[in-house]
Amino acid sequence: MNISLFSNGVVRYALILMKYTSLAVFLVCLMCFSAIANNSYGQKFLEQTVTLKLKNKRLTDVIEKLSEDNQVKFAYANNVVKPSFKVNIDVKQRPIRLVLDDLLGQFQLSYKIIDDVIVISEQPAAITTAGVSDDSKQVIRIQGKVTDDTNQPLPGVSVRLKNSNVATVTDIGGNYTLTVPDSRGTLVFSFVGFTSKEVAIGSQTVINLQLLPAATSLNEVVVVGYGTQRRGNVIGAVDQVTSKAIEGKPAVNLTQALQGTLPNLIIQQTNNEPGAYQTVNIRGVSTFGNNSPLVVIDGITGGDLNLLNPNDIETISVLKDAGSAAIYGSRSANGVILVTTKKGSKNSGAALSYSGQYGIQEPRVGYKPVPAYQNAILRNEAVVNAGLTPIYSPAQIRQIQEHGDEQWFLDAILKNAPQQSHNLSLTGGNATSSYLVSAGVLDQRSNLVGPDYGLRRYNYRMNLSTEFGKLKVTSILAYTRTEIKEHSFNTGTLIVDAGRTPTYYPIQDAQGNYLTNDVLAEFNPLGILEKGGYRKRDNDNIFGNLTAELSVTKDLKLKGVIGGTLLSNHMFGRVMQVNFLPKGSYGSDRNTTDDNNKNLFINSQFLAQYTKTINKDHNIDVLIGVANESTNNESNYLRLKYTDPELGTPVTGTVIETSSTATNNNKVETSLNSLFGRASYNYKNKYYGEFDFRIDASSKFAKQNRNAFFPSGTLGYRLSSEDFMESYRDKFGDLKIRGSYGILGNQNVGDYQYLNTFSVSPGTFYSFNNQPVSTSIINFANPDIRWERAATFNIGFDATFFRNSLTLTADYFNKITRDILLPPVVPGTFGAGLPDYNAGEVQNRGWEISVNYRLKTGAFNHTFAFNVADTKNKVLKLEGGDQIRTYDEMQIINKVGLPIGSYVGLKRDGYFQNLDDIQKGAKPAGITVLPGDNRYVDVNGDGIIDDNDRFVLGNGFPRLTFGFNYSLSVKQFDLNLFLQGVGKRSMFVRGEQVEPFHVNYSQVMYEHQLDYWTPDNPNARFPRLAASGSQSNTNNFRRGSDMYLFDGKYLRVKNVQIGYTLPASMAKKVGMRKVRAYLTGQNILTFSPMKFIDPESTELGGNVTAGGANSARSYPLPVYYGFGLDITL
């Protein structure tokens, strides 16, 4: 054990050394890449050679081809490079500079380099007053600045006097100067990707203008499975957000930042502690087990969203239907999330960027105890109503009132805590290479008091790409380290016990001793947090991806990928003894725990892609690939009792006593082999067809069930490409209908359930020299276990209106999942477990709508984005009959015809108001009720309230989820408002949050419980007070009913940002390209019928059959206020 501890110390210091070494290497990389960028920046990329052969093509097509093949940006006005310009070109290994000279010279065009953009304009001879009458004597000099919707300068904008050849372009700062003959003309401002604008000159000599991006997204590049597609050609149900959607949010991880941004991407914050994960679902629930989607990061499957730095993200695509997800086969039934990280750009100078935030987290607790003296009065009322003697005399109540309230235990263990993040990145590239190097740190302190509890995460990333002729090599290396320190106990228990204590009990005496009382007779939560020990979790994750892509011909590309992750998780925990007064202690066994887990995942892929356009109208794209995924997981666990209180080492020295030791070692290896492909075709960008498939072979299943085939077919039709739509272009930009059907798979099941599994007993009970002496069966085999299969149908509609300022996307889906894996229910006396078996069938259907709108009113630019979605599932088949689980008073059922995890119980019919009601009303057998007690609906009319009178009361899964984002920019100021919420959800609230003085575990009554029945308040929310154990209490609180269900819908102001961007001219003076400062807030307002518990909270986790109670026993939702700063050099 001493050797182990010494090793752990060495590892700790080695990791610290590695951290600072990594930082040093990062700084060296910054200097090296900066030098490389400075040497390669400028016109050198024009010397890059190209090979091109085209005949009778439009000049715009040739320029687009040069841009795509060489990743060079071009800018020009449509009236400069006209569609009528056609050229022939046949060059081999000729510099771009000479190619452009030849092409543009034919039409009296020239170019110049502005930043990293090649701006094409008419030759200088044309930038005169030619075309304007020579009789004009007066000339006017117009100057100004052109910016984008974020008030950043736009270089390369064409500024032209309408109906003349007088023109110029803006410089790198967006500035221009133009001489015109008189004031009667109109200036036309145009730039690729932006909406053109005309301004009458009049008496103006300074015209500053803001151009808005063209709202059309048809040319947007969308990341799909194993590739990309133009948005206009996507016919699957694919949603994508870019980094802009998450910038500036004080989110701890990427999952938090994504909440509410996309329809039917349902994210629930089940636990708010630092380092806690969120529950993610795509399009609801369609299986009884794990409904989590597959995550793919930079082409490598199986990633963890929570380990990513949100500042490193370029795009997030969500694949929702069979047409888009079938290419991922056996793990795509719950949807797929594709994450692409940022990369450098070719032909660009070095850009060093910093972004940082600092703020305060304020824990919000919605429930509060009544004052101490009132609590005593109400306890008396409860016991008197039960026919018992009052607990407090009037003198005692008067004494409590005069003494006043002590600090509530829950307030004593919570505090405000800082949260900050800092990120640094360097990007750039030359004619053949690009790079990005980034580093980030996040520090989130805990809202629980104690010695430095919280989360620190360090992210390092290096994305490099270079070309050697036809070979392109890309390498990605990322390292993430998370350090979490928490207390040694259970947070939920600490919070609930602290909240149960009334405010007439002090938590400490004058000498600082931790006190116990009638409620907390054995421990004190503040003492545990401050002195009861800790758990430290140090997790290291290394991600690597090496890709080589060879362009065999202009149509055929071959790609090889090797990548994976190496994950090492270590948890070291110590329980330290704390003594309380007048009695009780914590941690007397002085546990020391050492838990280690290592996981190696390797993913190798080989792909071939062939793209071809035949006779301009027929576009073909064929992809075929093979892949292998292998996982090796090893873990070991050691727990020692009665260790040294200072060192945590065994008090017996090197001798380990088996009676105080628990150990476990585990090793699992799995593999998945795959063949996959996609064939897509479109005719004139009007008619679309696509076929995707994947064949998987998984080690999780027996040989006869190992292979599975997952196909899908997709069709699309662009109505707006029809000739008769030409006259409606101003109103309808793009109209497309699409539909898909296919089979998706799910292998979220335990490993090797088709085999009998055994464990080795370490001789704990019979110590034969601490050697294994026997084996025991853990689980019997199910050799017939097989994949879950989801047959998925989707139909969708995409449209743009009013010159593409309004976009609309709508989808309807229907999915039926068959062969759902279920764990059998066996009696505890069986002696062994049974494996999962294919026994269920569930239908899940729903719809989703996204609307985006851009509007400019004067100097104000508005952007509106709204999404709303709904899903509903139903059990179609369930072998073995109904599955019922009881949680406290409520029951959760899986039953054919009902949604998964439905709440069932009694329905209240008001209260017994008088003795006549009691005599006539139905009652539980053997229970005597009194006025003010719950009255229940007697379904079968037999006069007895029992299980035969249960109703389906609701479901805990959120429905009608929505998000709304509003952005406003005016001059240098910007505002962003993000709302998110749920329109329908039943919250099952249990324990002391419903029942005052809950089962004598609690002695407190909360303010929201004051709405209880009295003769003067006959329509109260809660029944009359009655002490635990009384028949009234049994009738009211020991039976699951709709009294425990609350309306969980809510609207939350999730994030607000108010920012100011320094004018580019001022930023340039201090050597910067961009400086933006902003104030931000998160979770600042919530509107909901549920007032005393956060309406988003849930105990569902990722499994809706595991429970759904809301007890406020979780870490409270923090409200964040802070500021941020973005700088680009």
C-alpha cells in the first residue's frame, strides 16, 4: 500500500510537470507558427500552381472552381464579373497569378489582395468618370465605411455609381473614396454573400453603410455522415448550428451551450454540481433503456461532448432521420451528433485570439421554511389534528419567537461562487498548409461551502493540415484534463437533511463546534462539508486523428483515417472523522478509496468517394467505406477501512487485513467491424435520390446474431426549380420537399450477455492466504439476444421567402422500435441474474418547426430564430405484462398503449368538507377520515378506494420544447436574448416538499405548504395538517395521487448578452483587429407555475424507466452574472 501511495504521488507530480511542460510547448508552438505565418503571408499563395481544363465555361464557374480546389477566397460584384463572360482554359501546373492575369485580362478586369481575399474589379482605367457626360463641370468626392451586421469592416465591397463605370472597392478597413460628377446619382454597394444596397447621394459627402448577410443558406456547407453537402442538396433531416450560436455563453460544457438551440434536441440539467453531465435526447424516447445519441467528434465515433471546450467548436450537426443517420448503423437509432472543431485557413496571416469570462454563480433555492415560532405552532396543529398532545407549550413558542431565527442549515452550507474561463488560439496558413493551436482553462467553484470544491478543466488542441501535391494530410491532437474535488458524502442527502431542519436549531455553537439536534441526531452537514474528507477525480483524455486524403483523379478520392481516445480516470477519496455535539460522529471507519479506470478506443477507416457531373444535369456522388472500432477497458478498485487519520494509510503498516478491505478488478474488450456506403443522385438540382447503408458486426452478440444490415432511402424535390416559379422569385426563394425511410440500430446493451458470466471470489469470508477459492455465476446467458431495430419515416419541407430573409423548416416523423431489450424481473431468492432479452416494441412520433427571420430597420439589424417541437411515444408490445415500479408514494408503469414511464395513481376529487361528505364518499378500507382529508375518485363505484381506481396521471418527459433567440446590432452595440423552455411536463414531487413534517424525518414546514385545508380555506392545494402515523396522514400522504404532480412547464431567460465592439480604426491604433466587451447573464429569470423547485430538474437521468421524482434533493440551479472580453490580434 505504501508503494501504491508513493506511486500515486509520483504520478501526481508527473502530471503537474506535464501540465507546465505542455504550456511551454504550446508557447513555443505559438512562436513557431507565428513565424511560419509571417513568412508565408501576403502574395505568396498566388504562386501556387493549378491544373485546369475547361471549355466554354462561365468565368464565375472557373473562379468558383479555383476557390474550391485551392481554398482561396474571391470577392466580386455580379455586375463586374458578369454571367455572360465565358472562357476556355487549359493549363498545367501554372501559377494562380498568371492564370488570373489571363482570365481577367480578357474582360478588362484586375484583382488585388485585401487581407486574405482576392478582390476582382474593373481595371483602373475603368474606375473613372467614363460613361458620364463630359459637360459635367462639378465633381463630388464621396467617402465612407462599409461594415457587416456585427459592425466589423468589410474589405472588397464593390461601390459603384449606378448606370456608369464609376466604381471602386473598399480597403481592409472597409473604407472607400469615390469621385462622382454630381449629386443626382445613386451608389450601389454589393459583396458576395451579402444583400446589395442602393443609396441616393443627394447632399451627402460621407456615406457609411452596413450590409447584411444574405439569409439564404443553400450554399452553406453541412456536415453529414463521413462527409459534407451543400445545404441546398441535403434531403435528410439534418440540423446544424455554428460556433456563433454558442459564443459568449457562460456554459461549462458544450451540452449546456446547445440547450434550446435546435428543435427536438432535448437537454435536461439533472444535476447542477460542477462536473455533472446533462441528459441528451434527440426526438424523445423510443426505447426502455439508454436513449442517448451517438456522438462523433471530427470523424471519430464515441466522443464525449462534456470534455470539449465550447470555444473550439466550428459546427454541430444533428442527424435525426434514417436518411441521414443510417450510415452509422447499429448506434444510430437514437440519432447522431456530429461535432467539427475549428481549423486554420489557407492563405491567411496569423491571427491570435483571446476570449475570457468571469462571473459569480448564485445558488437559487425556491423553497423557504416558515419562521421558527410559526413552525412550532404548525407542528402543534398537526399533532393535535391527530389526537395527540401539543409538542410546544405557549411559553416555549413565545421563547422561540423572542429568540428569533437561527440560520437555516441549507443557507449555511450554500454560498456564492466564482466561475471563469480563459481561451487562447492561434490560426493561420500559407498556400498549402493551415494550422490552429488553442488552449483553454475553465474554473467553476462549487456553491457548497468547504475546502476548494469545484471543477477545473484544461483543454489543449492542435489541428494541422498540409498538402503534398494530390495528397492532403490532416492531424488533430487534443488533450483534456478535468480535476474535480467534492466532499466525501452524498450531495442530495446533505441538501435534503439541511432543508429538513427548522430554524430554531443552531448549526454551530459559539466555540465553532458542529451541533446535532432532534432532526439530525447523528451528523451535521456543515461539519461533513468542512472537515469530513473529500473525493478527488483526475481525468485525462487524449484524442488523436490522422487523416490522409489522396485525389487520384478530379472525380475519385481515397481517404484513410486512424484515430481514437485514451482515457484515464482516477478517483482518490478519504473519509475523515468528525465528532458532533451533543452526540454523533461521521466517518468513524475512516475509509480510503482508490479507483482507477483506463479506456483505449481505436477507430480506423478507409473510404473511397467518386463524384461526377454528366452533361451538366446529372450529379452523382458515391461513397464506400470500411471501419473497425475496438475498445479495451481496464479498471481496479481498492477500499480500506480504519486508515490513519492523517495519512490515509493502513494502521497495520504493510499488512492488509481482508476484513477491512474491498477490491475489484475488471477488464473488457469489444469490437465492431463495419461496411458502409452512400449513393446520391440529383438531376438539375431539382430531383434528388439517396441510398445509405451500413453492415455492422458486433462482439456484443453471438455469432448467429452478430451481423446486421441497416439501409435507408431518401427522395427530394425542389419545387422552386420549376420554370413556372420564375415569376415568384421575390416571394419564394427555395421550396423543397423531402422524405426518408430506413432501419436504424441500437446496441446500447451490456457486453457479452450471450455468454454465462462468472466472478472470482477473493476469499473474503474464508481467508486462504487471500487467494481465490471459488467462482459464482453472476448472469446466465441469452444466446438469442440481438439488435434493437428502429423503422423510421420522415417527411420534411424547407422554404425561404421574401428574398431569403425568412426561412422555414418543418418535419414530421414516425419511428417504431422493435426487439427492444428489457431486463427480466426475477425474485431476489433466485440467486443469479438473467440477461436482457428482446421483448418490447415502441412507437415514437412527433413534429418540429424552425423559423428564422432577418430584418433591418434604419441602423438597427434584427435577427429572430424560433424552434418548437413535440414528441409522443406509446408502448406497442411488452412481453411479460405490465412493468410497475414504485417510488415513494407514486407508481411508474410501462404498459401497452401508454407512454413509457407513465405516472399512475389516484385522482383527487377535492376534500371531505363535512361529516355528510364522509358518510357518502368512497374511502380506503380500514381508514377513518375527517374533514379536510383527500377525497378520491371512485372509478368502479364500489365505495372502496384501492388500486382499481388508479388513473394515468401524466408523464415526466418534457414535451413541446422550444427555443427563441433574438439578436440586435446597432453601430458598435449588440444585444442577444436567448429563451428556452418546455410547454408540457408533469413533475412528480415527493417527500417533505409535499408533506409537512415528512414521516418525522423532517420537522419543517415550507412557505409553499401554507396553502393547506382549513374550514376557511376549503379549496386549498394541500389537505389539512395531520401528524405522521395518523389515519388522516395515511389517507392523504401515503397514497400516490395527483396531489404529488405539478405543472412543470416553464419559460426561462437562459442567456442575455449586451456587448460593445471597439471601432476598427481605434482597435487598429492599439495593434488589434477586434475588441469586444460584454455583460452576460445565465438562468436569470424563470416563468413557471412551479415556484418552489426548478421546473427543469428531474431524477429521470438518461433512462425514463428509472424514476422521475423531483424532491429538491439536488444541487440548486446557479444563476450566473458576469462579463467577457474578446480580442483578436
